[in-house]
Amino acid sequence: MGRSPCCEKAHTNKGAWTKEEDHRLISYIRAHGEGCWRSLPKAAGLLRCGKSCRLRWINYLRPDLKRGNFSLEEDQLIIKLHSLLGNKWSLIAGRLPGRTDNEIKNYWNTHIRRKLLSRGIDPATHRPLNDDKVLERCPDLNLELTISPPRQPQSDQHHLKPVGRNSNLCFACSLGLQNSKDHCSCALNTANAASGHDFLALKTSVLEMK
């Protein structure tokens, strides 16, 4: 079941409010407060819908309403709040004393929105219209490969002759393509031959097929 209507629409006035109706609404609220809008029209002697009374009071008759054009400070505040809250006009109106949510919404659609578009700013995102979306990129990977001589186990290091920076190292031995059977005079092959290791510091006997 839906919510029952706030009043009988067949017995209510529609259209523009008269000065007499405004006076009755103002006098009643000053004496009794806003109270329940569903029962207020009958208590105030008005043939109006409760929703119509609420909107008339909030948007036009409240004594704290600010009349006149929006100031530059109000424009800037509305733009800032809209970038944070979006189209939540009631929350924005709460930061602007004397202004209603409906008034701010209408002012946004008729003035501020056009002003932002003329400046090349998207009213929805508050970013430049020609601003390309920055795609998230994965960090660049360093694909540079380096080749280094095979690393020897620590247990065999005392049997090896250190290979210094000034030692002669042929290209075949640096790739592990040379072994002890080849008569190579470079320092690495001499060290590998002495330890019984081949390419990638693996013993040659392990790689032999039985």
C-alpha cells in the first residue's frame, strides 16, 4: 500500500497564492510553528494542500529568506560545494543562509552551468572539457639483460683462482659454451676445469646421461 495523499485534492485551491492566503499562513506559523504540514492547512483555515503550504513557506514566506541576485561569493561557494556534493541541493542550501534548494538549483541550471561551459569547464566533473583521461600505466620494466660468469658455490671458492677485472675472459666462456675439453686459456675456463663445473656452475657429471 502506498502512502495516503496529504489532502483531498478535490477540495483544495490550485494556482497562485493570494495575499490573504499568505497572511493566514504566516500568522498561523508565527503563532504555532510549522508543526505537521498535513494538518496545518485545515488548522490555518486554508483550502490548500499541505505540500503546497510547505513549499510556499520555505521558498517565499520565510522571514530569513535572502532576496535579490546571488553575489560573487555565493557563486564561488556554490561551485565549490557542487564539486564536492554534486546535485544535492538541500545540502548546498544548508551552507548558504537565506537561500533555498530550489532557488539554488534553478540558478545553477540557468546561470552557473552556462558560465562554466563558457570557460571550457565541464559542469558535472569540474574539469576542462578537453582534458584527456589519464590512463593508469604499469611501471616500466627494465628488460635489459646482462650476462655474467657462472656463480660458484661457496664450498668450492677456495679451490678457484679469482677472476679479476683485468683477467682475460673469452666470449665463449662467458656464455658457458666453452668447457674443459676445449683448450681455452682464459681465466674462467681454467677455474671451471679445476673445479669440475660447467655452464651455470653445474657439475658436468650431473648433466651426463647414464
